[in-house]
Amino acid sequence: QVQLVESGGGLVQAGDSLRLSCATSSGTCSNYVMGWFRQAPGKEREFVAVISWNSGATYTADSVKGRFAISRDNAKNTVYLQMNSLKPEDTARYFCAARWGIRSYVSREYPYWGQGTQVTVSS
């Protein structure tokens, strides 16, 4: 059973940084594709970043490229999302997700999800 628990969200000012964590069940990080998605009120869930299970290759959405970075620590069974230079438009609930196989940028292709952590960026 894959379990994902996000933490690290909060209320920050524009320009600040946050690091989100996604604690996973043992073996998940090293065997599953791990993704971060976000959803703002009234909007669809959107892709933020993904890390491949084997190569560790990372990909980020154009909207956050150069500001956000995904990483993982297999020994700690944890995936991170480092968020720098935060903007008010980054305000959303951020979700960690896992899937088997190849990387995907599509939320419906991920069967495992955490409960999310809220990030609010004030101007």
C-alpha cells in the first residue's frame, strides 16, 4: 500500500521560499514516479514537477521553471519540492502523487495521492 503524507505548507510573503515534504511508505521513492501537483480554488489540478524513479531525471512546469525544484531522498523515503521566489499566483493546495512506470504530467494517471498541504502567498 502506497501512503503519501505532505507537509511544509504555510502562509508566506511574495519572494519567500518554502520546502514541501512528501513522506512515503518504504520503497516508494525508489520504485515509483513521484510528482507534485497543485490546485487553486475553482481551478483544475495542474502539474508542477516530477522525478523519475530510475534515472532521477526531473521535469518542472514552465510556470515554475527556475523557481521550483523537485528532489528525493530514498534513504528517508521522502520527496521534496523546493519553492523559491514565491508569487501570489503560486497559492494553491499542493499534492504529492505516485505512479508506477514512466513519468507523466497528467494527474489522472497517478493512482496514489496524499491529502495535500496548503501554500498561501501574500503580496
